[in-house]
Amino acid sequence: MYLEEKIINGILHYRTSPNEEFKPYTLENLTGKIEMLKEEIQKQQGYTQEKVFEIERYRAIDFAKWFSDFNGLTWEEKRVSKERLDTLYEKYLGTLGGGI
């Protein structure tokens, strides 16, 4: 399949035949390209969606620990259970539209 891309006046264009005129990509096409590239990068870096969620989960736990110390309370005094953090984290992920 023939595909040629070219930036014209700062906008990415394409054509599927050497005899065609260049057409600008739609926003939906560009969004699809961005998502595809993100997935390729994650695969190259060895990150699965689960791994990315796990990294974010640990970041959230570290933040909660830091925040509890910031308020002058120790982690034990807060008595935040792992289950509660996991529940809050799942809600947090839901606000991100599924993650990255």
C-alpha cells in the first residue's frame, strides 16, 4: 500500500497514490496515530498496561506516605490500609480515562 506524508504549512498531509493531491489528516486520524505510537513506545520499553498501572500505583502510595508525614502524622498513625489505597487508586485511574 502506498502512503506518503508531508507537512504543508505546519499541518501533516498524506496521499495514498503518487498521482493524488495531498489531503490533511483529520483529528481522528491523528489521534489514532498518536495512540499507535504510544503503544509502540511502551512495547519497545517493555511496559505493558499493567506495568504502567503498577508504577502509577506505587507513585500514589509514595505520595500518600509523603503527605501523611507532611501533616505531622506517621504512616502508622494514618492507618491507611493497602486495600483502601488500591480502592482509591482504581477510582483515580477511572478519572484518567483508563490510564496513559
